[in-house]
Amino acid sequence: MQRMLGLMRKAIHDYDMIRPGDKILVGLSGGKDSVVLLTGLARLRHFLGVDFQVEALTLDMGFGGVRQDLSQLEALCQTLEVPYTIKATDIGPIIFDQRQGCAGGPFTTPQRNWAATRWPWAIMPTTRWKPSL
């Protein structure tokens, strides 16, 4: 983890990625990438020298009408002292059952629009981030 923190710290510094007062929302799926990102940012808060906030969010997709057991992620966020929000949705069946086989893949404009009308923070940029050179 020390090596990862060093790489994160370098990238944040080199690309001016975090500024004082920033509030960073990490989409926490429970996968390795989101857990490492959240853990790294939570630890960097204490020694980066920039005052910023970190929060975590998990979208419970509602597969099969059963809610996910997210107790391990809740415990992680509590340990890291990171506010954690779980948003229960029924978007899983809409994307993967009702839209199955549609052209354009599962994440087409209607699904993005559907999510955006329910949660304003769900609007995602469609362009790739490029570091300034």
C-alpha cells in the first residue's frame, strides 16, 4: 500500500488533481480498484498537505429484488472515517433484463437519462480525461 500511496501522491501533485476544499466522491463497488482508491485517498487526507474531503457511494443495483450485503464496505468506511451512502436502485433489471440485446450496449443514453432524472449527481461526462501536458 505504501507504493500505491506514493504513486497516488505523485499523480495528484503532478497533475494538480486535488485542490483545497475539494470533495471527492468514490464509487465504491467492493472491487479491488475502488477499495484501493478509497483507502488511498482516505489515508492521503492526513499527510498530503491539501484539505479535502472523501466520501463513498455504492449503488445497489437491485438484482433479483434482493439487496446486496454491504456490511463489509460499511465497516471499511467506518474504519477509514469516510462518510458512506448506499443508494438502492432497480436499475440492474432495467439495464440487463429489459434492455437485453439492444444496440449500443447496456449503458445507452436512455439509461443515463433515467439515472440523471432521479439523482442529479448521476450525470457522467462522456469524454475521457486527458492530463494537461
